[in-house]
Amino acid sequence: MNIHHGYNFRDLGGYQTTDGLHLRAHRLVRSGAMDRLSDRDVAFLHTYGVRVDVDFRSRDERLEKPDRLPDSARYVFDPVFSEDKTQVSKTWAQEQQMFSLDAKAGYHNMLRTYRDLALSESAQKAYREFFDLALGNSSDTLLFHCSAGKDRTGMAAVYVLSALGVDEATIRKDYLATNLFIQPALEEVLTQAKAEGGNQNMMQGLTDIWTVYPEYLDTALAAIKDTYGDMQHYLTEALQLTNHQIQTLRKLYLV
């Protein structure tokens, strides 16, 4: 999307379902942080049709970097975790403490986080609220985001695309596409870390928390399979979507 002062803004419109339908454009948008948006970007989102802004970040993240959004958009605070388990919003001192001694610390942190994105009570509650908002959105654009737009937001996209009937290969492709759109932000983070004297362990840790790897998604999907059997049972049992609600979602978002 044509956003100048933000990253990882993507319309999910156009994806095909297994029964040959397509997601409508201007209905579901995923993104990264919205605190840096320019007046021009905010006006663009208004014109684009964004009327609901779902913020998956924690309370501290929201207070430190509040969203900029059109006056016409309703802001919904829907925290997946009480704190940022992905670590992308941590201070330099916190990151240095976590990552400087172990090159794999960031990677292992993300594996734990993805299991929690599937199984934790707080995540399931937040994603259920997200689906309720989607069910109540009859014709406008619903935007959902976190700090980087890749983990909490990425799993929201996995869940909603699954509910709409998109195949796993396409869902995985959308998930991994973050690596293309997050590159400027990653480079900015690494440049700052280098200037602050970060060692190689630190650089690797930061790279791992600002990147999406297949293993991250695989960890969440494995947790879902082990606990619920498959994604459809996860949607109906963990997120408590009824078959009627799933059909309603498909009527609202597919063409």
C-alpha cells in the first residue's frame, strides 16, 4: 500500500479460497506500527476506507507510540499479550541484556512467543475479539496491526485467512512476505545497534526478532495440531467461532 511513513501495510484482498472465491479488496488490511504516519498517510487511510483500527499491542507500547489514524476510524485496543513478548519494542538496554550473550536468544524467544500466540489465554481472547470486530464490519476497511506487523498481526492473518478458506500454502506465502516489507525497518534497527556498539550476538538476535522464519509459523501450527487436531478445530474450539459465524465471514469478505 502507498504509505510513506510506515511499513508492512498490506491489503489482503485478492487471495483465492479453495472453492474459487476471492477476498474483497479494501476490507482487511494488516500493518506495522502507525505512530509515524504523516498527515498524508492518515488522509490516504481515510480515503482507502479504514474505519476500524485494531491494535494488538500491549498497554505500554500503545502509550509510548500512540496510533495516528483518521478521525473517521474507530480505535480498538485489543492486546494479544500484556507485554511485548516479541521484544521488537524493547529499549536498547533491554535488548542488549537479552541478546548480547547468546546469538540464538532472539530465535528461541520467537519460538516461545509463537507457541503463546496459539495457546495462551490472552492471545485467544484477543483474536476472538478481532473476529467479533470482523463480523460486525459489514462494508468498511478493518485495519489490524501491532508493532512490526509480523507476529501478532501475522497470526491474526493466518487465522482469518484460514477461516475464509484460503489454502495453507497461500497463507504461508502471505506470512513470509513480511520479510520483503520489513527490510527498511530491520536495516534501521541494525544500523542503530551497530552505532551503539552491539556485538554479533546482538545483531543476530535483532535480526531474528525482526524476521519471520518458516519455523516460527510451524511452531504455532504444531501447537495447534497437538492441542486441537487442526486449524478448523482451533477456530471453533479455542476461538469459539460457530459454523454460522464462519459462513457469515465468508459472505462479508469473499466475492
